[in-house]
Amino acid sequence: DRVFYERLIFLGKKIDNKLSSHIISLMIYLSMENYKKDIFLFINSPGGDAVNTFAIYDTMQYVLPDVHTVCMGFAGAMASLILVGGEITKRLAFPHARIMITQPSCRIIRAKVNEIILEAEELFRIRQTMEKIFSQRTGTPLNIISKDMERQTFMSAKEAKAYGIIDHVAMEKEDDDIKIPDDDKFKKSREEIENRDINYNEKDEDGIEDKNFNFF
């Protein structure tokens, strides 16, 4: 598998126990295989379970190779912790990626009062840990981190870089670098499409009715 050979790992869905165990096992294996070669973790995730996210984060700090984190698409909630947890100076986002930070949450449908209190206390401890990590790894003051986590705070790649969550924004092609095909084959195809549209319009003007297609 070329992806595995190149030491690329993909986090592409909501974080749960199964996904975190898979990513952790890959990082540990790649570290044992060659501790001198970096690991690249690509992220496009809305977040997920806090405990499993911290398991991935701790493993990233434990393995000997540097772990590059790359946000492509979206790194939201707990997934933003994975993004900021990459090796400092080796955290990157694509130009149109979005990053969102917020406090952890849970859904308690039916529970006793003492269970709700215990859950709230645990969530508060998790939030404090997240705030401390973000502050240490971004250089942003703790009080600002705490305020921004009160709600869902969305950022562009450039804003996330200014915030300190990432270190680099991937280069985007300039408009001048995007070339539109202009060979004869392409021109011929364009002419056929335009002529076809003209012919359809002429038929409509002549009173020729379109066929009715029944899909059900």
C-alpha cells in the first residue's frame, strides 16, 4: 500500500473508539518501523469522543517521529485538538480549510441528578485540559482561549495560522497558473455544445413538443 509506505494516516470521520485505536496502532507501528522518518496525519473530521481524541493526542506526543498534521476540509471541535497537537512548525492547513474550536459537550437523555453532576464535573476538567493545551501550543493567552471556547469559533486557514493553531497555509495556485485547454478538440466540443443548445431553442420556437419521460 503506497499510502502506508509513505507514512500517511487519514482521519476522515467522527472520532470514536474504533477509529482512534486504528490511528494509534498505525502511529506506534510506523514509529517502531523507522523512528527517524516523520508521520503525516491528514484531518477532515467534525470531532468526536473526547477520551478517544486525547488517546490520539497523547500518542502523537509519545511516538519518536515528528507528526505533521494537515487539515483538509474541516477540523472541528475535538479534531482541532489533533490538529494543534502536531509537531510545532509542522502543522498545516489547505487554503480553503475551516477550523472550529469549542468546549466539549455530551448528551444526557435520561440520568439521575448525581450522574449529571459527575458528568458536568468531568466535562469541566476536560475543558480545562483543552484550554491549557491550546494555550501552550498556540501561544494565545488562556483567557482568550477560554472565551473563544464558550461558543463555536470558526476560523479560516489564515485566521488559524494567526491564532497559532497551525504554522503554515498550503500554497494556492494563482489565477494565472490555472490553464484552460484551448486546443482544437476542446474548441470543437464547445462548438458542438453551443450548436446543440441553439438547435433545441429552434425546435421549441417551431412548436415541436419535447417528449415526456416518466421516471415513476
